[in-house]
Amino acid sequence: MSLKGKVALVTGSTSGIGLGIARALAAEGADLMLNGFGDAGAIETLRAGLAAEFGVRVLYSGADMSKPEQIAAMVAEAEAQLGAVDIQVNNAGIQFVANIEDFPTAKWDSIIAINLSAVFHGMKAAIPGMKKRGWGRIINIASAHGLVASPQKVAYVAAKHGVVGMTKVAAIETANDGITVNAICPGWVLTPLVEKQLEDKAKQQGTDVAHEKHEFLTEKQAMEKFTTPEQIGGLAVFLCSESAATITGAPLSIDGGWVAQ
Ligand code: NAD
């Protein structure tokens, strides 16, 4: 229970990687502020289930990460209700796939708002409290696409490269305040975000999802294996530990050898 007494806010934690990270932090004793979209009843079941399973306090904010004022209000609510935001995981994200000339401007705007600007607004709101308390861990979920590109993902790749850059700036600015700021750069993780891409590709190509899983993995990664949300949760817990106290400003790949090639 290395994180007992700490409070973690994880955006986009009603699903996928965010949920894996929230579970891993709660398993170490951290109180949680959950966030993300979904069915209200299912989210309440999730919230109550995490609280019961790990014996921690768990709140939920429905803040929309495309709305700066809602992000600030969510951080303020966590500080007021749970006492602090010691660990901030900026994870919420969306995807859209099309060539630049066909890429809808509205999709560009929402990916930049949710995947990039929300990370800035979140850090801006959380850093003052972390500085006051002299301890903080900020973990931004970037991507292998924060380090290298793929076609048809212009907004996503731009946003994720931006997240890696912003992580470095925040790390330097807070280096002597007991705060570390790092970016996790996953390769393929089998979550709803990727399942949709697999289904769309299978439809487009007249194949099936099992075939596309093999294609996705072997096209990009050395390992023909998905990373799991639990493994990313384990890396997040490590980044919160004393062993990781001088790791800051780093993009950390967990990608089956994607960017090694
Ligand atoms: P997911 O679709 O399973 O989960 C996304 C979460 O973000 C959900 O909880 C959703 O409700 C929330 N969300 C979306 N829009 C939101 C908004 N406007 N406000 C608040 N919450 C919102 O996806 P995932 O694969 O778990 O992705 C999580 C993060 O990991 C994203 O930033 C994604 O880019 C990144 N990532 C994913 C992969 C992968 O292979 N799945 C790889 C690298 C990086």
C-alpha cells in the first residue's frame, strides 16, 4: 500500500487504459477521482466497486475534457472533497482516422482539445497544489504516436507529439518542487479505442478482426502482443514510487518494440 494517503485523479478512467491505471493506483491505497463518459448506472457501479474492493475513497467527475472550465472545476472538486490532487494522470483521449485532405475540421478541433489542450489545462490547475504540498506526480498518457507518425492520424500524432513536448516543459518548471512529470507512450493496447479501428479496418478490407489484430501488431511492433491496461497501471505505480523520484521529463515507451525499429 505504497500510495496510502495520496489522492489520484485519472481522466478517462471509465474505460481502457485509464481504468487500468485507476485500479493499479487504488490497489496501492490511493484515493481516486474518476472521470470519463458512459452510462451513469454503470459508472456508479464501477465507483462503488472500486471503493469496496480496495478500501479507498472514490469520487467521480463527469467533466468534459474539451471544456477548460470543467477541467479546473474537477481539480478543485478533488482538492475540496478528497483533500488534494497528489497524482494526476492525464489520459482521456479519442481517435479519428482519415487522410489530411478528408480530415473533418471538427474532428481536428476535438482531438486537439481532448488529447492535447486538456493536458495543459489539467496541469495548470493541479501544479499549484502540488507545489504547496511539495510532492506531486503527473503522468501524461501520450503514445508511440508521440514519438513517430502513422498516416491518417494527423490530429492524434500532432496532439501526442505536443503532449511529449509539454511534459518536458512541465518537468523542467517543477524539477525542484518535489514533482515529476512524465509521459507514458504505449504501443497497441486492446481497448474500445483500438477495437473500433480493428472493426473499421476489417469492414474496409473485407477481412475479420482476428486477421486485423495480427496485421496491426506486425505492421508496427516487434512483439506480436498487445500491452495490457494492467501493465500500464504497473508503470504508473512505479512512476509514483520513491525509486522513480528523479525520472522526470521522460517519454517512457511500453510498446512491444514499436519505436525501436
Ligand atoms: P478508451 O476509449 O478505452 O478510453 C477513453 C476514455 O476517455 C474513456 O473513459 C472515455 O469516456 C474518456 N473520454 C473521451 N472523451 C472524453 C472527454 N471529452 N472528456 C472526458 N473523458 C473523455 O481508450 P484507451 O485506449 O484506454 O485510451 C486512453 C488513452 O491512451 C488515450 O489518450 C489514448 O490516446 C492513449 N493510447 C491508447 C493506445 C491504445 O492502443 N489503446 C495506445 C497509445 C495511447
